[in-house]
Amino acid sequence: MNADGFLKLIRQYTDIQELTPEILHSFIEKIVVHHRENVFGEMMQKVEIYYKMIGYVELPEMSRQEKESYMKSFGYTEADRSA
């Protein structure tokens, strides 16, 4: 892990107006997409993003209510989730 190097990289992009492939390539080492699976009636798919110099950062689990609120804020409906 190289947090100092990552912070130097971040400082290069203090005023991003558009997320470009070049910016993504600067920050991301690799993305691992796992198979979709049905967990208690809900389709789940784990995605791991490995950042350059710091590796994989695991985000905390969201409650069902938090997930629904998040989905609603982006305009997704229950029908979208089952499609």
C-alpha cells in the first residue's frame, strides 16, 4: 500500500469536469466482476475495484432500506431490479 503515492495522484485531479477513460486508468488497477447469484430472493453480484497503490477497498454492507433509498435516488424501481 502506498497511500502517499495515491494522494499525489489525487492532487493531479482536483477539478474533474468529466470522468474520462484516461482518469479511470490513472486510478484503477483492475476490476473483478463475480457471477450473479440469488441470495434470499435477491440477485446479487459482487464487484471488486482495485485501486492503484492502495489495492481493494471493501465498502460496508448496506441495509435493505439503504439499498432501496439508493436505488430510488437514481430512479430505479422494484421492476428494474427483477429484470
